[in-house]
Amino acid sequence: MSGFTALLAVSPLDDGEHWRVLRSFGFECDHVGSGIFVRIKAGFITDFASFPKIIWRGLMWWLPGWAKFSKPSPIHDQLYQTHYVEVDDVSGPVEEPVTRKRADDIFLHAMHIAWRHHKSGRAIARMEYWGVRAFGWLGWRFPRGKVTSVSR
């Protein structure tokens, strides 16, 4: 089983939509010892889950807060911004490109790991996965990049 490398520590930004990661953390993909990581450095900006407002209003009553504000979302944001994972090599980490499908599969796996103790975790993970499969192409083709105009 793969896993997260640290606790997620974030601070909200003044815009009310974005959060700054305060401490570096990551996710080891596939299985422990695979050497394939998504690493997020302190200072990374995330919006956690980028649902279009019309969809978000419909989900707000149903989607638990722990599903939106949890470790898998910044992992997915990082993958959509960079389009790579890091593979540990004897000479250090090497960037390896990923497809959108692979990024979404890593997101699904991360949700299964993070939410394994929640009764509805697997069902919500599948719902979010199919949401990014259906609508994530825009974010993949036109990544927003790092938000820099929002003050702390």
C-alpha cells in the first residue's frame, strides 16, 4: 500500500478560495518502495477541489467537508500543474511525465488511501474520480499555475 509522506498543513489565503501549503508533503504512488512520488513543496497554492460553481452548489449538501479539504486534492492539483511524478533514482529524483489518465488514477488511489476509514469514502472517491475524468480536461490542457496575486 502506498501512502502520504506527512500531515497536510495549510493556511487560507485572503481570497477565500485558495490555501497555501505550510509544510512539504507528498504521496508515494503505487506501493511503498515504488520510488514514484508526487511531492508538494511548502508554499504551493491549492484550491483543493475545483468544482464549477453550479455543480458545487448541488454537491455542497451531500459532499462531506473531509472529502473536499483533504490530502488527495493538492496532490491532484500538483499533477495537473506539472504533468509529472518524481521517480527516485540513484542520482536523485527524476521527473517522469504522466498522462491525464495516470494523474486521475493517482488521485483515485490517494483518495482510497486517505479515506479508507470513512464509511462512504470509496463511493465518494469514485464520484470525484469520474468528475475529473469527465470535466478535468480543461484544467489539464490549461493549468492555472501558481496563484501569486493573492496575499497571505
